[in-house]
Amino acid sequence: DNKRTMNFGAGPAKLPQPVLLAAQKELLDYNGIGISVLEMSHRSSDFTKILKAAESLLRELLEIPDNYKVMFLQGGGTGQFSAVPLNLIGLKEDRCADYLVTGTWSSKAAKEAEKYGKVNIVHPKLDSYTKVPDPSSWSLNPSASYVYYCCNETVHGVEFNFVPDTKGVVLVSDMSSNFLSRPVDVSKFGLIFAGAQKNVGCAGVTVVIVREDLLGKTLKECPVVLDYQVQAGNNSLYNTPPCFRCGGTAAMERLSKEKSGMIYDLINQSNGFYKDGDEALEKKFLDGASKLGMISLKGHRSVGGIRVSLYNAVTVEETQALADYMTEFLKEHQ
Ligand code: PMP
């Protein structure tokens, strides 16, 4: 693994070397059947086995209760920004939904929901996306169809370290960028979704976990491909799914904390050096990193700066290499 470029990208992101090697090995001949998984019918018994194995592994990893459906869908996280209101805003007649807007992705989700019902942003307007607004400032609508939040805002880096208490209203979460990085009590949620391209696989598949009793209130204008009841009823095979293979959450949480601690400690001890942006220095930083084989450290184009994504596949050694480089860079340019 140490000969490969160190990829700190936000997604599509690094995949574990054993996963890439297995995929490479199976690309000409999957399991002795003479074709690859990319070429096989999604209705074949071989693909059915892959899909069933992916679902049961996920159920095991997250201890998903039996009254939840697991779906592997297309359309990415963005598809779910529309699918969530189309399927759930009709849960109550008022068609109202509560949104927590803590960054780019929840903001986009709220805008999409406005097309299908009334959206209430539950907290006072934020000047910048730097932290989760204190729950004491939230005004939740008890008759909302659901409360929506993004568990980890990938552009702004705001992550929830608690599950919002919605006083019984259905809770929906976009977990795209921290999915499977730590254990989650699924029973607290009505719906969880996550694009696979960060922690669990490649772009093209989005995992949706939904409580069964929430199905069936889909708005009639919902495109059939986004209709959870149809997709769940067809085991994600209403239409052709992305046919490829996807690769204990407690261990991932420990590793995640260790890795992010290495970088955050350094930032916090840098006397503001790694907080106050300077475009020329940033360019120097990125050029130097690239020479050391570290890529995809540039911040999202909408906010600039530097962004380090430490998904599950990024190793402690790679994180240490980055921390060492940051220490050197600080000494040289402070
Ligand atoms: N939600 C989050 C938290 C994301 O990070 C992203 C993409 N980076 C999306 C949604 C959108 O996903 P997609 O590009 O798959 O539509």
C-alpha cells in the first residue's frame, strides 16, 4: 500500500488496497463464471447473492432492526434530497418538514424539499457554518412530517456528535460522509441515507435505510425510480442497479478519532497558522504535499482552504505522514 499515492479526497475517496486487488482479480472472471460483475445480469443468481451479502453485512455492521428496509439505489445523495420529501413529506397532511441547515448539503436538501411542501428551518439563521447551533435555540414543529439533518457536512466540516431529540417526530439523516465510521443506533431514525463513494465503495450507489411503517405515503408526482415503496418491494431491483461489489464500526470510530486527533491537535497548536487562510501559502502547501505523494487536499471550491478527508480506508500511517509534513511546513513558514 505504501507505493500508492496518499489520497485524502472527500469522495470519490480512497478504497482499501485489498478491495481494489479483489476487484482487479475478479474483473475478467468472477467466481469462475467467465464474466465480470460489471457484465452480469442484475437478475442472475450470482448478482442476487452479491446483493444479499451486501445487505446482510450492512445489517450486521449497523445492527439494523428487522423492521427497516435496506436499499441500494442510484441518483447519489442529491437524488435523496428529492426522494426524502417526495416519499415522506406526505406523512402528515400539512406537508411540513423541519430542516437543520448546517452547511452546503443540508441547505441543498432544504431547497429541494421546498418544491414539495413547507420547510421550516428550525434554528436562527447562521452567519457561517462552523458549528451545530445549540439545541436550546431550535424550535421544532411537533406536527412536522419529519426532521432532517446532515450528520457530517463534507464541505464545511460540521459534524453532529449527538442524535437530535425530535420529541417523537420522524428523524431523517444524510450520513454520506460519516457512514460506517462509528456505530449508530438505527432505531432512533426513520430514514438514513449515504452515498457509497466515501466510506463504503464507489460512486453510483446510495444506501437507504428506512423504517417500514413510513412507506406508502409517497406523493403521486414522485418519479417511480425514487419511490421507496416500489424500490423496497423489488429489493432495489425495480430497475438496473449499479452492479459492483462493496467492500466493526466501534473499531472504525476509535481509528477515526485517533486520525482526526492527530490533525486537529496540530491545527489547534499552530497559533492560528492552520486557521487563517492565505492563498499563496495554501498553494505552496498543496504543491509540497503533491511532491510527497499526497493528493486531494484542496478545500471545496465554494469555501477554499485545505480539506483533509480521513475516511475509513485512510491509514494511521498516511495520516502520520501528513501530520509530519504539516509540522515541517509550519516550522518553515510560520
Ligand atoms: N451529502 C453529503 C454529506 C455529501 O458530502 C455529498 C457529496 N459530497 C452529497 C450529499 C451529494 O452526493 P452526490 O454527489 O452523490 O449526489
